[in-house]
Amino acid sequence: MCQKMWKLLRRDEGMVTSEYAMGIIAAVGFAAVLYAVVTSGEVSAELQDIVKRALSARM
């Protein structure tokens, strides 16, 4: 009985189109913010410095 009731209450077959759209909008917004941060002058300079130090390291 309990299992039948649970199945009736939990009839979730996946996300609807509006939920997909909101998820995509959130992902694109996050990607835009991340891109802006990574391409900023200060962060870009730090990343270049890290790569230069890694390439010049002795093994």
C-alpha cells in the first residue's frame, strides 16, 4: 500500500521545457561571468605567470 501511494505522489517523469530553459539561462549566465573573470587583466596576467613558471620548471 505504501509503495503504491509513493508512486502516485511521485509521478515525476523529468523536467519540462521551461525548466530546461531556466537551466540553460543559468548556465549561460554563469559561463559569461566566469569568462569575464578569467579574461580580466589581473587574472589573465596571473594565469600567464603560472604557465610561464610551469614551463620553466626543472624536472
